[in-house]
Amino acid sequence: MADSRQENAPTPPPEAHRQLAHDSVRLAVVIGALGVVFGDIGTSPIYTLQTVFNPSDPHPVPVSTQNVYGVVSLVFWSVMVIVTVTYVLLAMRADNDGEGGIMALITLVRRWSSQRGRRTAAVLAALGIFGASLFFGDSMITPAISVLSAVEGLKVVEPSLDDAVVPITAVIIVVLFLVQRRGTAAVGRVFGPVMIAWFTAIGACGAVGIADHPDILKALSPTYALGFLFGHFGTAFFALAAVVLAVTGAEALYADMGHFGRRSITRGWLFLVFPACVLSYLGQGALILDDPANISSPFFLLVPDWGRWPMILLATAATVIASQAVITGAYSVASQAAQLGYLPRLRIAHTSESTVGQIYVPWINWLLMVSVLTLVFAFRSSAALAFAFGMAVTGTITITTLLFFYVARAKWGTPKWLIGIGASVLLFVDLLFVAANMTKLVHGAWLPLLIGLTAFTVMTTWQRGRELVTAERAREEGPLPEFINGLRSGELPVQRVPGTAVFLNRGKDTAPLAMRANVEHNHVRHEQVVILSIETEPVPRVPADRRLAVDSLGYADDGIVHVTATYGYMETPDVPATLAMLDPAETEGPLQLDQATYFLSKIELRRGQAPTMAPWRKRLFIATSYITADAAEYFGLPRDRTVIMGSYIEV
């Protein structure tokens, strides 16, 4: 009977199956986004209101009914304007082939500067690099303040554990950085469900707090925020330095757009994250209204006694996820900066066979670990770190807003009047937050500025030094056409030996140093010679049909060809795999890639007397060159068949 019923049951149409599968995939992407994108902004309720009303603040906000309503209203409308409007509704529309983040905006500015003022575009690109530099400060402060704030919940449950907060935080951070080499693929499946549990829990606790004091819902009206800001400007202005903590992590929504898509991030934000955070802030505000003493830890005190231990564990898990997101974001920014020429090549390990964006950059990992631990032991509390945190966030947000409106005008032709209105309103809000955080300069806000300026100086110095070295190297290499003609005419006498040689070079205008040395000193050349240039386009990925371009260099019978391999700034070159894609008809015969010899030209830098850069910048450039990844490893070359030939260049 069962078989008969199955046979007679109506079969759903194929469209229904496809729609069901599509909905399942879409839901999985949203859950994945919840586990990666929203960790930072989703843990802000732990410490935001506590920091605003911190009595040890150099500019404390007195606890009063009017101030509580004003602060909660400011928090709500700050999140609405900066996160929902600036990022979710506006900035995330400015994508670079699906990729987002401040580096994507920089590439868009550079791309569209050909049609508008180049000087303006150059200034904006430099601002963008400074914004990316501030993100490195953010990636150092976020793990420290997030994990500290979660572990500080122990003091609420058991005050005697106060002295254990810093050591426990340090242990968690060390373990977090030690497991980075394994990648997030293994634990990524649980990130989404953990964050769903987190947002459900904080939203439920907030709702209970609101039920006890429903008048707090009045704070949703913008009149309370505006009345507090303009009616009590002296108090409200200083409060903004802590209110900004509610929007930390906004850049992550934009930066991770390439992994999850704008639609999935928007849905996750509007339908779960935003409501849960708002409920938590309102509930904490209600709790403070009931008893001003609750400002000591309104987040954890909002939780019933029986649920505080589970909430501490859940908060710790959520802050670890938040830290994980910003750490991988730092890897991504460093990798993109290297591809765009702002940093030297860094050793990058891909930790997932299925997800391109999951990478591990050892040098950045250990630098972050040392920096985060230093911050934990130096500041010792989330409240002390909060002053430093806001400066990094506000700086990045302001620069993102500025770059977006330039792109909106240059790329989409948005009317000037509309640009003027939108930019004026949003930049006024952003700059108000920047000004408020500047008042905390001597109390810790100097830290992210120092980190940002240091990273900015390193990146711009590397870019400038790289231009100088490239020009000097081109002079020493000489024109490639003349070199090829000399080989063909016999002016450069050589003996042809069997096999294939691959010379990596920066372009096809000059002769590779290693090839010139092989001809002039060893007087030999291989039967098949491939001069390979790697180019990086300001797009995340390049399709396979645009990967390779072959040039016979004027002669179709000499066995020498030039190949240009083009990659996006999120791709890591794999030279042997790329050369295997070549058609033998284009390379003047089949290449013996299984036995090919790869030649690299290694440049040793020396500080010269020419006034090309300030002496200290020359030293910095040479010092930065020492972190350059091994070229053979970076390009995927077989070590047993790679020959490195050196040369000196002065800067």
C-alpha cells in the first residue's frame, strides 16, 4: 500500500525542486554570513553602554533619566545612519566585480580617475590607503577588547575572579592565533549557529528588560537623540566617543561582501542582527533606569542569575568569532595590498580547497598576536581600550563615505545636488564622531592613529621604492627587442641546448636579467624559451579565457615567446599550472614543462646617494624588503628546477 501511495502521489514540478534547492543555498549563505560578517558589530552591546556611563571616563556622562533616553536614542540612530544607510543601503552597491571593502573602493577610484581629475583621485586613493592602514589598528584592538569584555563577565558572577580576567584572555588569544594555520573551514560550520544563538539570546534578554520598563521604547524617536545632542551638547559630544562603539564592525559587512553577497548580508542584518542589537540596547537602557548602579555591567546584569554562566560562555564564543573575522580580514587586506603594489610579496597559505578567500598569512598572524597581547597586558580592561577603538572605526567610516560619493559621481553620474545633500549629511555625522574621538587622544585614541600612520608610511614607502627599483632595473636590463635581435644576428654568440627555460620578468619591454646573464656569461640558451610576466589587474579574479596572452616577439621560428599571465588581486599565481594552459601552436612547439628550468632574477638593495627618497625612507624600504616571500614558493615553482641569479640595485 505504501508503494501504491508513493506511485500515485503527485510529483512536484522541477521548478519547485529548483526553487527549494535555491532557497536552501540562500539560507545557508545567510547563516554563513551570520557566522563571519556580524561577529564584531554583534558583540558591541557587551561594552557600548557600559563605556558611555563609565564613571572613570575623563568626560563622564551623568546617569539620569534624560541622559539614558538620549544615549540609547543616539546609539539607535547612529547604527541606523552609519550601518544601515551608509553601508547596507549605499556603500555595498559600490562593488568591484562583487568584492567590497575599502580596497575595492580604492581600485574603483583608480579605475574611474581616467575620466575625472587624476590629482583628486590620487589624493582619495591615498586617503583610502590610510583607511586600510587604520583597519590594521582595528584588527589589533578588536580581539583584545572583544575577548576582554566577554571574560570580564566573570567579575559579575564571581568578583573574586577579577585578577584572572587578563590571564584567561591572554590564553584564549594565544590559542586563537595558534589555530589560524588550520583555517576556518573546519569550525566555520558552527560559527553561524553559534551567532544565531547569540543574537537570539541577547534579543530575548533585551525584550525582558523592555517589558519591565516599556517607556524606554520612546528612545526610538529621533527627537530624543537630537534633543540630547543639541540640548546638552557638552555632555552628548563626549558621549559620542563611546556611542561609536555600537557601529564597530560596519566595515566588515562591506569587506566580506565578496564571500557572501550583498543580498545575504542585507537580509542577515535587517532580519536578525539589527533587531537583536536594538533590543539589547533598549533592555540595558531600561535596566539602568531601574537602578543606576547597573552601569557597572548592564549587559550581563540584564541576564537572569541562572543564565549568566551560559551567557559568559556564549559571549566568549561570539567574541572569538568576532576576532576571527577581523583577523582574516587583515589577511585579506594585506594580500590585496601586496597584489596592488603597496606591500612586498607575502607568504600566503590557502586553508580551504573550496573557498578562495580563506587564507593564512604567517607574518601578519604573528605580528597581530604580539600586538593584541601587548594591548591586553597594557590596557587590562575593555573600558580602557574603548577610547582607542573608536578612533580606528570613525576614521575608516569617514574615508569610506568620502570614497563612495566620489565613485557614485564618477561611475554612475549621480547628480551633483544629490551627492551634495547625501555627502553633507553623512559626512557631518562621521566627522562629529571623529571630533568626539579626538578628545580622547591622550587617553588612548592616539594608538590606532599611530598604528595607521605607521602602516600608511610603510605602504607608501614601499610603493615609491618599488617604482624606483623598477625604473633602475629596466635601465640595467635593456630593451628586449634589441636583445632578441642580437641573438638572432649572432651579435651575441650562444649555443642552443635542449629543454625549456622559463624566465620570470616584469614585462616584455626589457630583457630578463637572468637571461641576459646566461647569454653574456654562460653563452647558452635553451631550445624553448618562455619569458613570463605576471600582471595584476584591479579586479578580484580574472576569468580563464583572459588569463594568458602570447607574443612571438617578432620571430615565429626562434623558440622564444613572451607570455603575459594576468591575475586578479585576490588570486595567488601558480606558474606551472598556468603554463600548462598554453597551446603548443602558440609557443612555437610544445613546452617540456615536466623538465623545464625556471630562472629568477634576485635583486639585492643598497642605499645610494641619489636624492630619490629621504634617507630614513630608504632604510625603511630596504628593511621592508626582508619580509618578501620566497619568489619560488610564491609563484609555485619547483625548487629543484629553479635557478636564482642575483644583481645589485641602489635606491
